[in-house]
Amino acid sequence: MTDTPGLNGWRAMGWPVATGLMAALLILQALHYRELAERPTTSTEAASIDAPASYAAAVRRATPAVVNIYTRKVVRRPYNPLFDEPFFQRLLNRGTAPQRERIQRSLGSGVIMSGDGYLLTNNHVIEGANEILVLLADGRDAIAKVIGTDPDTDLAVLDIDLPQLQPIPVGNPDAAEVGDVVLAIGNPYGFGQSVSQGIISATGRFGLQLNTYENYIQTDAAINPGNSGGALLDAHGNLLGINTAIYSRSGEWQGIGLAIPADYAIKVLRDIVAHGYVVRGWLGVEVQPLPARIVTADGAHTGLVVSSVEPGSPAQTAGVQAGDILLALNGTATSQGRNAMYRIALMAPGDAFELEIYRGEQITRLAGTLGQRPQD
């Protein structure tokens, strides 16, 4: 009969076996880590590795240029509409009905754009204000002067007289992509300077009927009342846009904030400082909001139907006709009507333009120079 190892025998064999298994596991683990180390890092993994654990440096870089704005407006109202009647006017022997005054205060934010004191904010923040107080992050304050406003974009340019101002570094809104991390700095509810963080949810938002010219950066970074006119930053502290509005059914933040791209805001500032108003290129066409899709021998195209052409406009001079389908402007496809008009407005009067249109089952190119958009 074959001898069977007893319990003590199994115990004696257990330690060598266990030690061997542990050594084998350690070797396999070492080989696994070596394989990971030698394997090329994917772009997604690289992005996660490069992502900062803190945005404090970006905030420190931008904070000195973001200001809190407090406005004061005197509102006068008649005691009673009856006092406007001629009988009461004669009885009281006054030129107007008795008035009572009420002080209306509001708050917002702004961004220092130059070392000599020019600021950008929203027009709705300072509209009608009798006094505008600007409070800097370092505790200094100054009464601001309104240099000019542009209701078509809801932007305003202010000026303050203080030494050693630090303008904000400016980024590239055209390079911003959906999913990029952004920071919003402003003065929500008058709390003082506050920072929120999110991502870019969309770019080129338009058709919201908030302003004449719309090309918003959409973000889910928290933007609340008081943030208007503040800065939307990239992850390095560079200005991407001026926070302008929220989309909300309640009036409070619900995850949809909108910012005016920095490049267009800077154009508004420069034009207002130089001319007192914004100088915009003008083509002189009206387009239908719904795009038209056509198929030609070289593929499918999406364009906009020209519904009318302004007499004497640059478009008419170039040969554009009602019924043409506008396919491209200066080599860039034109599929969104309001976005195309925004791009024209970024150009200056006298700038050359080339249009690619579809007419009579063929594609034609027309060229000319932009005029200046008539002042309303």
C-alpha cells in the first residue's frame, strides 16, 4: 500500500508551495507594469495626466483684471397718473406732475482690458446708471466713465483712472473646443469675486434672440446674477469671453451660461474707443433662416437662400440676386445664416469678399468689397 503523507507532511510542503506561488505572482505583476511602462500613452491618457490638480495659478493670473461693478440709478415716478391731466397741472401750477425719487442699485462684473484703464462689461449692467463704482481685486475703487455702448452685442466700454492696472491675458476663442475646461470669474449676488469651473458645452450658439449679433460660447460653469460682464477663462487663465447671459426658466443658473467671444468683444472696445461706435462690414443681403441643400457633380452642398438684396449694396454691385443660394463666404462654408452675418460684421468696410453661390444649376463666384453697415 502506498504511503499517504500525514497532516504534518502537508504542512511541511505548504510553505514552499506558498512561497513559490507568491514569487510567481510578483514576477507576473512586474511584467505587467513593465508592459504598461513600455506601451505608448494614448491621447486620452495623456490629457488626464496633463490635467492640473488645481487651477489656482490660472485664477491668480486673471484675478487682478476682473472687477466688481456697482451701479446707482435714480428712478423718478409720478405719484399718480391723474396728475398728468391738464386740470391738475393748472391747479398745481407746475410743469410736470409731482415726482418721487427712488434709488435703484444693481451689480455686475467687468474685465480690465488695458493698462490705461479701459474695461469691458455688459451694456445691461450699466444701462441708465447715474453712477458706476468699480471695485478692484486689490481693494482699490474708482468711479467709472462710460466711453460707449453697443446694444447690438450687449457690450459697454468703461474707463477708470487708477495707476498700475493689470490687463487680462487674452486667449484664442477660435481654438476653444467643446469639452475644454473653463473658469468663470465674477461677482455673483454681490458676494465679491468668485470662481466657478466647468467645460465648454457648445460654440457658435446663435438664434437665441438675445442680441442682434450672436455667436456665444456656451458653458456649464456657474453664472449667476452679478456675473454679467465677468471673465470666462481657459484653464491657463486666458480670457475666452465676456459672460453675458444665462438660459433659465427660473431666473437662476440651470447649467446654461453664454459668453461673447473675446475677439469680438475686443473689436467692439477698439471701435468704440476710436470712433465712438462699432464699425461693421455690410454686405446688404437678407437670407432665409433655413438652409438649402443642393447636390452637384462635385458633391452635396448646404447653403442659404438669398431672399432679398439691398439696392445699392455691395452685394448688388457684386451681382448677387434674390433666389441665389449662398454656399461660402471667403472660402468658408456658409450654412448658418446668423453666423455668416456675424462673420461679415467682424470684417471692416473696404475689406474684400468672395461669395460662392449656386444659380441656374451651376456654382458661380462673385467678388467685391464690403460697405459700412448703416447706423440705426
